[in-house]
Amino acid sequence: MSSYKSPLLVLVVNCGSSSVKYSLLPVGGGAPIASGAAECLGLPEARLSIKLNGVKIVEDLKGGAHEAALSAIFAHLQTEGFLRYIAAVGHRVVQGGERFSESVVVTPEVLADLEKLTPLAPLLHPANMLGIRLCMKSFPMAPQVVVFDTAFHQTLPPAAYTYAIPRALQREHGLRRYGFHGTSHRYVSGKAARMLGLDPDNHGLVIAHLGNGSSATAVLNGRSIDTTMGLTPLEGLVMGTRSGDIDFGAAAYIARVAGLDMAGVDDMLNKKSGLLGISELSSDCRTLENAADEGHEGALLALDVFVHRLARCIGGLATSLPRFDALVFTGGIGENSGRIRAATLRRLEVFGFTLDDEANREMVGGRGGRIDADFGPAALVVPTDEESVIARDAAALAHLSDLDVFAAQRRAAV
Ligand code: ADP
């Protein structure tokens, strides 16, 4: 057993439909002390991978699901001596509906309101809820804080969030655009504004969060005013396996010609489309870039469609802003793919964007900074850090002050 003696910690938990990711961060900020992911839950290959002091440990979960994964994670935290320093738990929750416009501490009332949101995210929400309940059981003394993917977008005006369908559906079923990746858009937009020295009360940004799931958001003075994802994370940009925007008439046609029911079409658009569907090779951008270099026709087309849709959406989002100070790239693709960034900026020349080729090449592997040639709107890369936002919200809402941290350090030193 290691004897951990240090500041208080926040455990950040992200319980997905077949995975549980976690990281352990110091209350006062700083890099994660431990992190890991349990994947393929409920399948024979279920496993937990843990990163600790630069060493990777893989544990067979023997087909276990979420409960087995969290038990194994807690057992590791106990062995390493971290458990008693956990002062708050922060949960990533996908859907906060119209009820939650910011992070909250879990109370019986909040739990009851959260339960009501399940119909809006039937796959992910039950897993999110299970994670909260299991952590409440294991850490009864630590406040549980929920941070929503949708919360940052609750400032969208009605014109941006209303679908042009009968309004009774919104009144009766909450059917409207919610937007996702809010924690990332919030962090990245704040950081970009500070990096560029922009007036907090007078600036406009478009954030392109490009990963396996991708979305772009128009942010005016720190508030989200338009975004590409909708009721679900299927709308908008082309993604790893998701189609993004598609004519619903085309979806109905697919159902008829392919003999699929609604669930079958939904599955195809979420899991078999996007970069994977077009390239017939992979959902992974890096793999496609390598294949494109070898002349793979499907990979070339998939990347072209990705950039076309991205540029078109960024142009559309810009029309929601009174001024366009900067385009910010983040997420695995946004942070690492100079090729996608360069192609996107070329497509956005109408806005006056320029590219500094050398800076663009250098911006990989967690480096952030400007990639424009210093005239026109700025273009920059800002690595996202959703875990630190969740940890910060959890610490703030749990009222963990510097004094608590100091007292814990003193206790540990004795
Ligand atoms: P998630 O949405 O699952 O969090 P990430 O943000 O980790 O996904 O992004 C994963 C994507 O980033 C993959 O498509 C991967 O190929 C891409 N990516 C990572 N590194 C590079 C790179 N050097 N060049 C191009 N694409 C990259």
C-alpha cells in the first residue's frame, strides 16, 4: 500500500453506457494524480485500465458491468491510500434538460429531477444515474456534484433552440435543441478569450470541438448562443461514426429501401455513418489521414466531407455573432490535425482567415497557441480539459476552500 499524503482530492467520474472513466485531481488544481477507464462493460472482454505514476495496469473485469468496474476502481483507490482524501465527487452527466443550467450538488430533489430526464437520453442517462448512486453509497460523506454537458448551452435564444415542428412537442416532451460538449466549450472559450486578451464583455468566438464526437459553438461574451448539436448528439458536424445533419426525408427513404425500423435507422446513423461510413475504412481521423496519403479514395472523400460540413457550420454559427474575433480548435482532431485545421481555414477565407503553416504544424500533442498569420480573425488551438472543470465545479460547490486543503496538508504532515 502506498501512503499518500497530500491535499484533498476530487474524484471525477464519467459513467457511459458501456464504460466508466475516472480521474483523481487535487482540489486546488493541477494534473490528475491517477486516472483510468473501464471499457466493454457487460461483455466478456470487460477490462479496467489504470494509469498510476506513469505505469499502466490492466485488470480483467470478468464480464462485469458498472458496479464491478466502480468496485475495482474504488479498490485501487483504497490500495493506493487515496480514498480517505476524496472530499467531493464530480459526475459528468450528459443531459440536464431545461431544469439544469449549471452544475449542482446532489440532493434527494435533484436526484428526483434527474430521473425525469431519462427519456431525453435513454442510453446514457441511466448509466450516469447509476454512477451517482454507486458513488453516493461508497462515499456517503463526500458531496456529489453533477456537471452537465448541456448546461453551458442553456443561454441559447429560442430562435436557436427551437425546431420548426409543432410546438406542442416541445411543451409536452421537451423536444428542442440542447447542445452538448458544454463543459469543453465553456473551458476552451474562457481560456481562448484570456489568451487573446479579449474584452470579456465584447468578444465573439466559434469553438470547434472535434473528436470522435464533434460539435461547434458560437460564444458571445462567454455565453453559448448557438451550437451544432441538438436534442441528441447526432445533429450537426460529421463525426467518427455519426452522420451529423441529414435530410429526414433521406432517413425515411433509407428505412423503406433497407427495410429498417426507426431503431435500425437510428443505429445506422449513430454507429455506422460519419467518417467510418463514407471511408468504408475507419472512424479514426489519424488512420484516414494516413490512408489518404496513400491515395485511398474513401479516406480522401471522408476528410473532404468532414471539412466541408465543418466550414459550412462555422460560417452559419458566425452569423449568430455580432463580431468574429477567433476560431478555436480543440478535441483530439482539433488539437492534433494540422491537415484538418489548414483545410478548414482555407475554406473560411471569406472571413479573412490566414494560416501560419509552421505554427500550425507545431500545434500537436497538447500544445496550444495561435496558428493564424496575424491578420484577419485569430485562429488558435486550445487543448480542452473537461476533468479540471468538473473538479473545479465540484470543489466550489462542496465549499472546499484553501483552508480545508491547508488543514489536510497539515494533518498529512504530522
Ligand atoms: P472523444 O470524442 O472520444 O473524446 P478524442 O477527442 O480523443 O475523442 O478524439 C479522437 C480523434 O482524434 C480520433 O479521430 C483520432 O484519430 C484523432 N486524432 C488524435 N491524434 C491525431 C493526430 N495526430 N492526427 C489526426 N487525428 C488525430
